[in-house]
Amino acid sequence: MHELAVCQSLLGEVARAAAANGSHEVIRIVVAVGPLSGVEGPLLARAFDVARCGTIAEHAALEIEAVPVRVRCRICAVETETRANALLCGRCGSWQVDLESGGELLLQRVELAVEADAAAAV
Amino acid sequence: MCDQCGCAATPEIVRIADHHGAFSARPVSSKSVEILTGILNANDRRAAHNRAHLGRHGILAVNLMSSPGSGKTSLLEQTIDAVGGRFRIAVIEGDLETENDARRIRAKGVPAVQITTGQTCHLDAEMVHDALHGLDLAAIDVLLIENVGNLVCPASFDLGQHANVALLAVTEGDDKPAKYPTMFRAADLVMLSKIDLLDVLDDFSPAAAEGHVRALANPAEILRTSARRPETLAPWIAWLERQLADCRAAA
């Protein structure tokens, strides 16, 4: 259950983004969590409910985007979708593949409350 | 009660606070900002700092991970004996509680720093950074970091290591790599430990374990070791020597 530590780190990145944009309130946080990131989306959501208390994101909504596991075969160059524990080419079955997606643990974007004139300036 | 919306705020709070934005002098709007940074960015930056710092001292750092009880500390004890003076080892031990493992390593004459994480299920880059202050980096060639026994959480946190080693004891299931793909995909070397028990266990197949590691698109070498059979450690020590040479060549 390291999702709380992950959440605290997420909130640190969110606070940094808010400060850089002169905002004092976060409305929405969008993250991408792949099955191979080692983080469980539902657990992250529950941890967020605890971790956000008293932070700039206390009233923010957390959106967790699921990411498919996709591999590209080094032999037949085909990209296919697969499972986290079967990183094999969907066409030839080889394990000589590169992970194209599925390992993400990314803060994608934040929606921030800003004074109307500041928003208009961007 | 607030007259504006009927919420439970007292009149005093309504007066002094920027209540619901209703009395805000300036209108508020929202702004969407694309970020695209890793959620563990802060840890990753500290880890990169550790790696650079260790690199400057010519130190190879290896992160050892496994379930509790798969023999990490016994492997380290026997490794220290088997290495002799060929290179200088130091150890960072991670456990929730007790100094026991660090004591076992120090009894072998090797410097060891114990990190007790309390309820935290993994080591992170900051803990390792702090532990490095307890070691004389000029007197180390190989730093072995024994992570908290756990096949889930440690896989997400970069410590600043140069290589990951995952232990899988033959007393566990040979399908552990399929059950914990994030951990075993990250392994640069997999060690099937307690291999001396294989004769009395009919339900662990090294070939099946290797198949599960390959199904994670992981080409990692798979060694068979036993801390009770020091002769089985030679390929592991040779691997460490190769990694140390590569690490120093890259520095």
C-alpha cells in the first residue's frame, strides 16, 4: 500500500503547478496510471481522499485515466495490446518486444482556479 | 445560516470569508494546464542525484528486492565471505523495524546502515540519500541495498541504483513473476535462491519461472544460488564484477 506515498508526491507536483500559475485552488487533477506502474487506480483514489485534506487540492476531483498495455515487436514490428504479465507479440508470440504504453505514472494536467483576468491573459 | 446558499456557515464566517466566491471582489475562472511529468518526479530527481553522487565515487549500487524470507540477508552474508577482498562492499538494510539485519552484516566486518521505515512498505531515494551519510564512500566499491521484503511497492521507487536484482526462492511459486510483473520486469538479474531445496520440492520448475520472466519481455540472466552452497555464488559475484566494471567505464 504505497499509494499514499504516491499521492503525497502527486500533491507536491500539483502544488508546484498551481504556484507556477498563480492559483490557490485546484479544481481537477488528471493522471494516467498504467497496469505496469505498480500503482492501483482505485487504491490511489482512496488514498487521495485522505492525502488531499488540508492541501490546495482539498476540493479537487481526481480523474484516473487507464492506459492499455501495448507492445511493439522487434521482429515483426507490429504493435499489439496485451496483458501486464504477457508482454508478448500478439502476432508472432515473441517476447522480444518493447513496451509502448502501460508503465505510465503521469500527472497529465490540472485544472486550476485563477482570477478571471489572469486566465484571460493566457 | 448563510443567506446566499443556505449552508451552515455562521454569519461571522460569511462576513470574513471569501464565502463560496459570492463576495469575492474579483471573478474567478478556471484554467487547464498540461503538465506531463512523472508523479514520482521528486523521488526520481533525488534518485538521479544519488546515482550521480555514487558514480563520482566509482560505486556500483545494486537494489535487492524480493518477498520477505527469500534469503536476501543470507545471500549478502555469504557474498561478503565469497568476495573476500576482491572488492569492498557496504550494505544498506531496509526493514520496517529492528537493527537485526545490519548487525548480521557488521558481524562480517562490512559497514552497514539500517533504515527502519516504520510502517512504510518500501525504501525511497531520500532514505537512501540519508543512509549514504552514514557510509565512507571513499572506502566502497559495491553498495548492496537490501530493500524492504515486498514484491509490490519497492518496484515503483527509484533509489539511484545502477541495477535491480530480484530474488525468487524455490520455496515460493514459480509463477511469482506472472503475479508481480512490475517487480520482475524491472529486474536486471533474477536469482532463484535456496536452490539446494529444489531436490525436495516437486512443485517449483526453474524453466517455468524463466518462462514467466521472459513473458515480461525481460532478457535478464537467471542464476541458481544457495547461501548454503557457496560454490553456487560464483556467477553472481562475476555478475557484480562485470556491473562494477561497466559502471566505472560509464562514469
